[in-house]
Amino acid sequence: MNDVDHLAQALDACLEQAGAAGGDAHAALAACPEVADDLAPLLALASALGARPIPGPTPAFRARLRADLAAAAPPRSLAARATARSTTDVVHALDVGLAELRAGLDVDDVLARHPGHEADIEPLLALAADLAALQPIPAPSDDFRRRLAADLAAAPVPRSVAVRAAPSGLGWPRRLWRSTAFMAASAATVVLFLTAGVTYASANALPGDALYPVKRLAEQAQGWLARTDDVDRHLALADRRLAEALAVPGAAGALLSDFSREVTAALVAADGRMAAGEPRARVAPPVLQWLLGARGRLVDGRPKLPPTAWRGALGLVDEAIAALRSAGPLTVAPVPRLARVDGERVSPARDGA
């Protein structure tokens, strides 16, 4: 260590000593007698500077700083987070809007329920409404069916599928197997049984399992085949997503988002049933009972679920419970909202109907 470094360390020690002694430079120098002559002028200067007040920024400086900060571009990290939040909000508004269209609302009413997202979701909602209004493809008439059957019966068998005469020693099983129609039917039967087996085997798959994509595709296919939105189907899917989130916390963020989407769809479907004349006393109690059970599972699973996704899902459930206990529609306001948390105690929803 050279003399300059040694002197710098001694000065730091003396300044700390002077601060501990209430600014007494003599007490600080007494602690460093070997360099007292070199440090005396520096400590005197430090004492003089310490006694002067530090001036505050002038109004002109504050104004210039405020203008510079307002004109500066936001950091990339903040801009990316703002874009991600905006995209998530638009996707949620579109999902809820499509469910409201299926429940019988028109495009203008749906847009009025989602202020701030009209320009983003209006073209897609209009396209969905136009597709829903298309006339179904007409079925062939009975006369056409009869003429087609007669023409097919009278047509010659193509050479590519004509059954060649088999040697007499092979018997009828060999001739039947070599029939193109029989082989096609056999192949279709094998594929059907294999597909059903894979779908059944994927029923208990979890995120990360090889068969989990098959499970989600099977759920989508069931949704496409459903003629109307069914409350029980959406609640069953929400129950699956919640169970998967609790079983695989690493994927819980996306799973709880899907959980919220299915709960919202169930509420929209329940509104549709009540709007069609079904009594509220018949529609609401089963949904309320399921929501209370889901809320208990969410509260129990809080330690292992991501905080933001957990609060969003719990907020949605609490909003739904409050709506079910009221006399109004279930989906008047956009959901979810974050649950209120007081320390480790969650703001409770009463467990009675």
C-alpha cells in the first residue's frame, strides 16, 4: 500500500471518528497521531464544508427537470410490461365479449360493456356476429338422395377397386379381406378405438405430461360440438384448471387465467338461462355452491400459487359470489378484480347462500 492510499484510509477513519465525536476534529486527530500533520488541514476543510447548508434546487431547475422527464421515452422494460398488460386486457375483453354474443347480446351492447377496448375488439366481434348469422348449409333433398343411390348402383366398378377372382382354395375369408371396402372399414375401426383409448388415457394428464395436449384438444372438441354454452361444462373445466394449478404450481399463472375465463363463461351462460326465463332460484344455487368450494381451495392453495394470478382468480370468485347473492345480472361489470388482502388474512366471503 502506498502513502497516498494509507493517507486516504486514515482520513476516512478520522472523518468517521469526528462524526462519532460530534464534529470534534481534535479527537479525530488524536486517534491518528502518525498522520496528524497531514490530516489537520483536510479535517478543517471538512468541518467548514459540513457547517454550510446544502442549497436546494431552484424552481427553474425543477421546471427543466420536469420537462426533460416528460419528454423522455419510457425504458424498454416499462414499455414491454405496459404492452403485455394491454394485450392481456384486450384478450380478456374479447373472450368475455364473445361469450356475451353467444348469450344473445348484440355487438353494440357488448362494446358498451368494455370501454377502452372498442377499437381493438369491434372488428372481431362483428365478424363473429356475421358468422353466427350465416344460414346453415342445406341438407340434400330426398329426391337427390334417391337419384344418387340409383346412379351409384348402376355405375361400373372402377378397375382400381375391382375385386379380382381369388383362387378357389383360399375360401371366402381371403376374398373378404381383399375387399377394399372391408379393409377401409377395418382401418377406420382401429383408428377410432386407438383415438378413444388415447383420449381416455389423457383424462388425468397434468401440464408437462406427454398426453396433456391431447386432453386440452379433447376439451376444445367437446366445446365445438356443444350447441349452446353450458354452465356445468364451463364449471367442470374451471375445476380442472384449478386442480392442475394446485398440482403444478410452476404452470399456475396460465392455468388460473384459463380458470378465470371458464368461470366468466359460466356466469355468462347462467345469465343467458335466466334471461330465457329459467328461475334464478334454480340456476344460482348450484353455481354459488361450486364457487364457495373453489374459493376455499384457492385460499388453502395460496402459499404455493403465484400471488398476482392467485389474487386475480380470488377476486373474480368473490365478485361472482357477491353477484349471485344479489338480485342483478351476474356479468354487469368486467371481472376479475384483485382480491383485497390484509397481511396474511384474506377478506372472507361468507359461506352461506
